[in-house]
Amino acid sequence: MSNPEYEPESEPAERTLFQRIFRRLGSWWARTRPWRTRLRQDGPSSKRVQAWVAVAGLLSGLVFGVCSLLQANSDAEEKDKFSVLRLSAESSRSIEVQKRDENTGRRYTSKEHATVLHLYLSNNTDDLKVFQKIKVVTKLYIEVTDCIRGTGGPVRITDGYDVSLPGPGGNTVEPILYQLPPRAAEGMEITLGSRMEEEGVYELEVFLHNGSEYQSVGTVAVPSPPDVKDLYPLDPDVLPISERPDPACVQELDQRLTNLLSRGVPVAKSVRTLQKGVHSTAEELEGDGQALP
């Protein structure tokens, strides 16, 4: 991040595109002066024809040069843009989270793992980019459970994360002050948390606010909490009858995760690992004859 007191040094103002075009036009027209003088002095001769050919050639070159200048200016504008290099979700980190005991109501501190997004940005302009808000929108939520009936959910996380995960169709906005210097590429971390009781896979779209509007910086599917991927695969053969997963529940979860991957949405590797574990469990349950007809 850059120094808040950063002030770019002032530079001489560069000529505008039209100023450069007129300057080049004047230079080329001046080069035709000897030929134009000869045209006025000479009669209908071969030299006059040659003069006309020379002037026509210079005019053709002038048109080509102007087109080249316009194209070069267009290419420069294309390069001078703010861009998103990558949005990934391949890491997690341990943080201290404030939890509340549901039986006693007392709060305590617990170490948990949180999903971390890495956002890499590139500022290919001469301006300092300042972002004041970050918004995370949940476009799709897939609840992930062990599909064993009669068991309780995890302890609810009520506080402590940088960005709380919203419910399906909802969004969370957090104030930030992130400055990206001119002609620089940097990355930022977005630590995700959940105030929902359910564990699952979230398809998230991330936005940054530049002071006037929100700009989308990417979509990614992530698990939260990160260790939800470890729920599967399950081995029904080693589980007591009372703890065997419900085949219909596992098959539905497998189908929803498969549909998510088939849409081409960028997903964390841990989501693919989870889908493979769920799918293998569904196949094993089907092989045991527990699947629905």
C-alpha cells in the first residue's frame, strides 16, 4: 500500500492527440513547399507531372501517418488502465475469534481457521487509485453437512472476521482505505468469516468502491470454514447404523456441487476436493444399495 501523503511530482502537460496531429500535418505540408512552387512556375511538362506525383505521395503518407498516430494513441489508452490480475482462494490462516457458549451465554476466545482471498491488482495509469469500501456478495450458497440425521451444527461464529459472509443474495460492506500507487501491481488479503450457523460452499463476487462507484474484481467459489472439505469422503462401512449418512442427502449435495463446477465458475481447489469426496461417498452408498430408486 502506498503512503497516504503520496503526491506525484508535477510534469509538463503533454500535447493532446489533436495538437500532435496538427503538428504533424503542418510538418508534412511544409515539406511539399518546393514542389508546390515548381507547380506554379512550370508549364505542362514532365516535371509538373513528377511534382504532382510527389505531392500525392506525400499526402498519402500523411494520411497513413495520422492513422498510425490514432492507432498508437488507442493502444496507449488500452494499456493505461486499472486491471485485476487474479482473485484466488487457495489459502487460510489461523485467527482468534470471539464465540458465545450457547448453553451458558458466556463469551470466550477460540482459535479458528478462516478462508483468505488473495486479490492481485495492477494500476497501469499515472493516477493514484484509492478504494474506500469492499463489498462481498453471496451469489450462491450450498450447505455442506455430513448428512447424518440427529446431530447438531457447529458453534456459531459471532464476531472477529474482517468480512462476514452474507446469506444467499445478500451482501456485506466493510470500510477500507486501500491505495494502489501509479504503475504498480500489488495484492491484498480478504479474510472471510461467517455469522451463519451452516457450513458450506459460497460463490462470492467481490467489489471495490473507488469513491464514486463499485467495480467488480472477480467471482470465486470457496468453502467456509476451510476445513469443511474434510467432512468427505465418508466410509459407511466403519460407521454405526445410527451414524450412516442419508443417501438422498449425499446425492443431492453431489449434484449441487457438480452443477457448480460445470458452470465454469472459478473455484478453490478445496471445493474440487470436497466434490470428489462427496461423489465417491455417493457412489459407495449406491453400491451398497442404499440409493433411492
